[in-house]
Amino acid sequence: MNTPASRPLVAVIGGGPAGLMAAEVLSRTRRFDVHVYDAMPSVGRKFLLAGRGGMNITHAEPYDTFVTRYGARTGVLRPMLDAFGPDAVRAWVHGLGIETFVGTSGRVFPTEMKAAPLLRAWLHRLREAGVQFHQRHRWTGWQDGALRFAAPAGELAIRPAATVLALGGASWARLGSDGAWVPLLAERGVPVAPLVPSNCGFDVGWSEHFASRHAGQPLTTVAATWIDGAGARVRRQGQFVVTATGVEGSLIYALSAPARDAIARDGSAVIELDLLPDLPADRVLAEVTRPRGARSLASHLQGRLSIKGVKAGLLHECLTREQYADPATLARALKALPLRLAAPRPIDEAISSAGGVRFDALDARLPTMLQALPGVFVAGEMVDWEAPTGGYLLTACLAGGAAAGEDVARWLAGD
């Protein structure tokens, strides 16, 4: 594929948020022929599925708090987020004609709560700017300096002036994020941290008795305490669901990174569940030790503390008979029930993945360009950072895509 010398060809591989944002930034100047290649029949498939339950765009909390959600990667991501952070994301969405609102949790959503209108408006604007799309084009690496694609019409080779790789991680492979790019970069000398699940559920190893009775049941008023990556105790209230093999849901996703790392290091991770987060410990102890007459202990807990169903089942699952029968031990467990997580669920079930292209593989002056492959830039989830759900993932993908687009323009300008 040849382009006029006055319009260098830029290939963007990957049609998710990071790739599309890189294409948008590059198309604004009309100085480049921008082509987006995607292995799937249409672009933005993971974006659409993630928005099926309500498109969470970003978060409205104070910016100094927002940037801390990226943990150890806050320092390297901050320049990108400073340039295209949550306020810029909202303004960009509004520029597409989509209104937004802030939910009670601080999460930002489109007024219609849907991803499809936003994606349609975005693709229309990109096409109007001259961006060309090539679906069912699976990138297979390089040969003699050319990018190679497996395409419907056969194998395709192109020699772009610059390339943006925005290929995602390894979660939800059916939507295109399958991690197949890892060996292609590794064989070119690009250091890649292993891809691991993030925002994921965990196996616990329930007894058949507990799993058969409680799988699928939610715990909607609980809090969890865990040790974060810096060794600090973190407590958060929320909800999660018991599965046939373990636990999943928003509260579990919030602790998935430190729990996953603890399991890799120690073989398991222990979190503490507060089954009565709205009651102080002394009140719980008083109710447990209150005389119960002829009532069973289970009936007493249900009547005095509303402990029943899956919460009652968890007590029996996690405590020995002797512990359950001891009032002081039982009261402590109601406020800090130890739950041992055995293993994260497979990466393809995770909402996102961690790992990817290491930051020390990137150029110091153009921080999205690979040192080993000048003219090749990376963006989005394929870079070694992770974030919790709540709009942080999408914001960082958009910010990374915008940064890659700017870096490509600078590189092609000889800056």
C-alpha cells in the first residue's frame, strides 16, 4: 500500500478505545493517512460489551485521588492523564453529542447509559476525518520490515511510516483481546511482563454442601479488609456474589490485584469479611451473648442480627463447630470472617488483564514508542499497568491512545 509523500501512512492495529483515540488524534491535522486494522468483524466489540450494563466512562472524584487508583504505575501514567484525564474525557464525550451524568458512586455515565450511540458517533467522526477501517485483518507480525496481515483477500503486507499497536490484553479473547501479540514482540526483543488476570473472581474451594445451596447468591451489605501492595490495611464496603467455585463481583474486583499477587507469592490470600458493617463490634458481641432461651443459635442470630441465608452459610463454611459455638469467637467472626482465596479465575474470564509491554521498553523522549522498534508505538491495556473498574480503565486507555497519537506526530515531524 503506497501513499503520497505528503501524507505518510500510519497504521493503527487494534480498534478498541486506545487505538481509536490514537487514530483520532492523528486524523485531526489531516497530515497523515490513518488506517485502522482490526482482527474482528467490527471495531469496539469489547467496548460495547463492557457498556452493556451501563457505560461507565470515567470517574468524578477529585483528580489527586483519581490518579492514585493506578497504584505503582501512577507516576508513569500521570503525564498522560494530566494531558487527557477525566475532565477531558467528559468534554470529549460531550463533543460527540453525548450528554453525561455523575452517579451516586461518582462514576460518570452517558445519559442513555449505552455504549452504542457513543461508538457510532465516534466512528462517524473518524470516517469524516478520513480514517479508513480494515476489519478481519489479523496482524501476524513483520517480514522484511513490512507489517503482515491475514485478511479476507489473502495475506497483506504494508510498510507504514509509523505503527500504533493497541492490541489489548488477554481477557475476553472472543472479542479480540487474546494476547497473541506477546510472542511477536518478544521475538523482536521487546520486554513483556506476563499477562495475568485483573478485576477477576477467585476460587475458594467451597464444600459441595455450601456451593449447592448458595452459588449465585449475592452479599449486598458486607465489607472486606485486605492488605494492599504497599502493606497497608484497606477496608471497603460493597457487594459480591458467591459462585460455584468461589467469589466474584465489584468488591472482589477491588482487591483482585493484591490478592492475585499474594497468591503468586504465598500460595493463597486471606481477606476478612465484615458481615455486619453497619454495627459496631461491641453491639455485635452484646447481641450474640444475649440470653436466647430455648431458641437455637441460628434462630437467635437471625432474630437479633438478621444473619441468615448465605451469610449464615459462610459462618458454617469458614468456622469449625467449636468456633461457631463460642460466643466471643463467633462475634469476632461476624466482624472479621477470614476467607482464604485459593486462585484467581482464568484470565479469559477477567474484566481486564495486568502485565504487558514493560515501561522500561519505552523511549524516554517519546514515552509510547518502543526502544527496540523505532516508529512502533504502543497504547492501552497491552502496556504494563492495571486499574480497578469505575471508569479508570477506559480513561487510561483513552489517555494512552491520545499520547501515542501525539508521539507519532512528533516522531514523523522529526521532533
